Amino acid sequence: MEIAFVLVKSKMGHEMEVLNALLKIEGVKEVMGTYGQYDIFAKVQVPTEDQIEKIITKKIRQIPHVVSTTTLPVIPGQGEK
């Protein structure tokens, strides 16, 4: 299973719209609002790296009011029990 954390910047005042849209995407397992440089922290977990790329480019970045994303792919085997 592939995991990536996606840091999302949204237009001011539209954070909850973006957060709710993220929750509707298959493969997005967790979404949390944050303070600071990024507005939303999302965990994407899918079977292949290819699917992560498609979710980010075809779905997350297409959500209205998303300004930018930064993706942090997880290194397999590190931090797992």
C-alpha cells in the first residue's frame, strides 16, 4: 500500500469547502485543517504510486479554491509497526 501526505493551500475563506471536497475523494483517508503555511493536511493511501499521482493531479488540484499542493511520499517500511 502506498501512502502520501498532501499539504494543501486554499483561497482564504474557502478552507472548509476544500476540506469537505477532499473527504469525498476515494483514497483520501484523513483530512485535517492546519495553521501556518498550509491550510489542510491530507493522507492519501492507495495500492499504487500511480494512483497517488492521479488523485493529486486529476482530483485534488482540480478542486475549486485549491491554490497549491505539496506532496510528501512516505518511504516504505519506515515508521511502520
